[in-house]
Amino acid sequence: MNGVIVQSQGGITLVGGGPVSPALFRLATQYAPRIVAADGGADRCLALGAEPEAVVGDMDSVSRRARERLGTARFHPIAEQDSTDFDKVLRSVHAPFTIGVGFLGARVDHTLAVFNVLARRTERCVLLGAQDVVFQAPADRRICLQMRAGDRFSLFPMMPVTGVSEGLEWPIDGLNLSPGGQTSTSNRVTSGKVSVHAAGPGLLVILPRKRLEQALTALGVGGLDGAGP
């Protein structure tokens, strides 16, 4: 495939340069054991005792130490500045799904740029942070998640979108969601099952971190028995 650097039949963990605890990294790689770094994420991997099989980005953040440790063959520079390193690494891998760590919890502008990419691309990608799991609701089908009553279930539109839901305290049926208008953050689960069907792209689902496996299952990629924090 044009532009693809790493192909995998299983999940790939994408590592950015933001905060990643050892526990969070272990959780991601339980589900997605192959590792690809975005630019300075190479240093993050080394600090966590792991070596990525490839490093993709504009290479303005990665250290000389990481370059020397990993060797030039693993580095795949993309010099253009019209896209972020997250965009570059996401479009450079081909896998059933990816889990991104090190992309949440640092600079707000970086996080917003990551959300922008997530909302514009159709790959099955789940972002994993210290508190949250974030993914885009598919625009072509309803997703169902087995949750617990009281769980946080936030929906944030990155572009104008409508949809329907079941199992939420405040349903989104009939709402015109938009980034500068109505949103559905801090919503709550009222029963054990939640379903959401977005009528278009751009609707981000934000769940507690402990619901990673439910997010993967909802996207149709499943998980590993017994995995979790």
C-alpha cells in the first residue's frame, strides 16, 4: 500500500512524546504488541524499556541518543509540515486497529490537533490516556457497549453531526451537535448497555480508561482475555 511503512495482522501501539506511565504502556501493548513511534515517541519508548520497530514523523523532537540506539533503518522521516506527527504515523501503518498512547495529557494545542486528525480519518484508532479512552464513533453503523450504570460517557462533536443513543441519561436524539454549539460531555450511563449511532463523521466518544476493552469491542476489534488495569 502506498505510504504504508508497517503492516500488521494484529493491533499496533502508536507512541507519542507525551506522558505515558509504565502501566498504561503495558495495557496498550497487551492488546497491540507491535510498537511504532511518532517522532519523539521514540525516546518515550526507550524510557519505558521498549524499542519501536519504526519511527515516523518530521524528526524535530527525537533525540540523538534515540537515533544512535535505534539505527537509521528504523527512521522514516516525513518532512512536510502540513500534518502532525500523529497524522503521519497513523497513515503510515496498516492494521485492524491501533492504540495511541502519549498523545493525551500534554499540551492542549497538541491534544486538539490529535482530536482533529482522529475525527477526519476512518481508521480504527483508540487513544488511551491516564484518565480517558477516546475514539471516533463510526458513521456507518451503530455501536453497542456493555457499561455500568453511572459510568461517564461523553460525546464531543468535532464537526456538525446528529445521531441517536440508548442507555444515556441525556439522549442525543434530535440534537444538532457541533463544536461551537450543543455537545454531550459528562453524560452518564443509565443501564448496562449503551448504543450510539452517529449520522456522520466527527463524533468522538470519551470513556473512562478502564473501559478500553469495551471500546475495542464496540469497534469490532475485540481484546485479550484478562487484559486490563
